[in-house]
Amino acid sequence: MQWLNGLIDLPWWGYILVGLGLTHITIASVTIFLHRHQAHRALDLHPLPSHFFRFWLWLTTGQVTKEWASIHRKHHAKCETAEDPHSPVVLGIRKVLWQGYELYRTACKDKSIMEKFGHGTPDDWLERNLYTRHSGKGIVLMLLINLVLFGPIGLSIWAVQMLWIPFWAAGVINGIGHYWGYRNFENEDAATNIVPWGILVGGEELHNNHHTFGTSAKLSYKWFEFDIGWMYIRILEILHLARVRKVAPRLIVDANRNVVTADSLQAVIANRYAIAARYARELKAVTHAELAKIHLPELKGQAGAKMKIWLKQDAKDTPPLEREQLAQVLAHSDVLATVYSMRQELTRLWERSALTSEQLVRELQDWCMRAEQSGIAALEEFSRKLRGASLA
């Protein structure tokens, strides 16, 4: 009867490692295959890893590729609105954190989502006749495999596998990832980065970066951020099993170039969120010096932090209540009023899609000339960097 205890006998910590290893393969499959490859087309996968990921996800989640990709694409298209399938801004953090999987299942029943957002997902014989038609049978097979290999404790390992994605992906990433954390970029939605959970969620914790550069295969941006999913993608690429199609644009500065060119314009538009973040960072000393001269008790010592966010944001994204606070701050300082207005002029620059490239170049040239005549040293320096900007 020894076989009832499973084919593999391990110490207690061995079963924990097995559970973590199996769930890690699952999260890698979700982030590489479902998310970056299928939903966003950020990379191409060789059929070998592609079929492995599909099979593994069938065993461990029962998720249908078309459903997952469709719902995620709609999340990006309708983010933080009533049509977002799982926004904590709309539905509340408690509901999305603890009922994220139920929200996903509810969205799966809406066939219009699949019709509108499900294009380009697998539609071969395996998908039609096994993975979609019998989506629940894979997780039953996984249970049987665990019981055969590990005996009764295999049931516990299987339970952890079944709960892993509903909790970490549907709950934590979709919930906390739009509620709490730090933001490198003030994009239009509430997405945040929730480092240091990368090992557990495959790099998906860098959610603000992802929502800013949605089609990038690499989710890390700053030097201290580690995207383990990107590491796996690079390994696959070295083995000729993947091809990266797109990563977030990077800004480089040629200090010797002092004339605004089409390259400068392209770099500013492609890196608009990074430009806004850099503007707030490089003007930080000026804003703090000016704020130190102003006494605004209603901001409760948060003026510096709020000014940083206001400079990162486009004016339309600043909440109405904070607009009143911002107006009070700007009314007390001509320097801050100049810094803020120049920042918003950059927004208007990259939103003027009706203008020709030549007209936009002239607009940027004019912006740089006025910045360098402002008498604000940090603004002058920032302008000189924009002149030399280009894409890496």
C-alpha cells in the first residue's frame, strides 16, 4: 500500500518547494504567454513554448486564451470606468481583491467582449476541441497527477495551484495594482507598482509601468526594478524560441546638439510620460525652494509631494479638489506658475495631432526658446536636454 503515499517521497520542505515551483511555472505562463504574447503582442513565441504554455495553463487554471486576452484588452480600453471588468476605483478594493476571479468569470459570460477584443487568439484544433471545449478537465487531470506523484499531500499542492492565479493575478494585481503602491508615471489610470513581489507574480507587480507602455515586452523601467518575466523572455530569445517585438522607448540626450529636430520631436512624443516624470524630477529643487516660501496649512505639509504629482500629470487628470489646491499654490509664486504652465504646454504639444510634423517642430523650438529665457536655471537646463533628445 506504499504506493498510496505517492511515487515521490519528500521532506516537508520539499513539498513546499514543489508547490512554489509549480505555481511559478503557472505565473510565468500567464505573464509570458497570456499577457505579453497573446493580449498585447509584445513578443512572438516559437510553437514549442507556445504549446507548452497553453497545455500548462489548461492543467493549472482551466483558462481559455481568448477569454483571458479579451477581458484584459477590454480592461486596458475601458480602464477605471464602469465598463472596466475589474477596477477597484469603480468597484472598491475589497471586492476586486477578494472576488477578482468571480468578476473574471462574470466577464467571460459576455460574448460581446470576446467578439470585440478576442481577435488573433489561437483557433486551431487543440483550442477548439480540447482547451476550450473541455477547459475544466485539465485541472482534474492535474489533481490526479499530483495524487499519483505525491499521495494525499498532492491534494494540498493542487489546492495551492488552483488558488494561486485567482488570488495573485485576479485579486492582487487587478486590485492592489490599481489601489496602492508607487507610480513612475502619471498616466490616465490608477495603476501602481507594488514591488517587491516579482518572484510571486512574474514581473506583473510593475503594473504602472505596464499601463504606461502597454505593448512593451519588458515591464521594468527603473534600475532597481526587476522583471523576472523579462529575464525568461530574454532566455527564450537567446534560444531562438521567442522574438521581442517592442519594448518601452528610451530617451537619450546628445549634449552637443542644440537645434530642435524631427528626432527631438519624435523622442518627446514617444516618451511623453517619461518626459513628464523627468520634468518633475529635474524641477524638484526649484519647486521645493518656492514652496518653502509659501505657508499653506491646508496642504498639511504635503505640498512638495503633491506638486511633484501635478507636474507629472496632464491638467485633465488632476482631480477637481486638487485643482483648487493647485490654483492656491500657483497664486503665491510666479516661478511655480511658470514651471507649471510650461509643463502643461508640453502636454498640448504632444496632443496637437492636427499639426504637421514641421509645425510641431517649430512649436517645440518656441517652447525651448521661452524656457531658456525664463530665468529659471533648472528649466533652461531641461530645455537644452530636450533639444538633444532622441530615441535609443
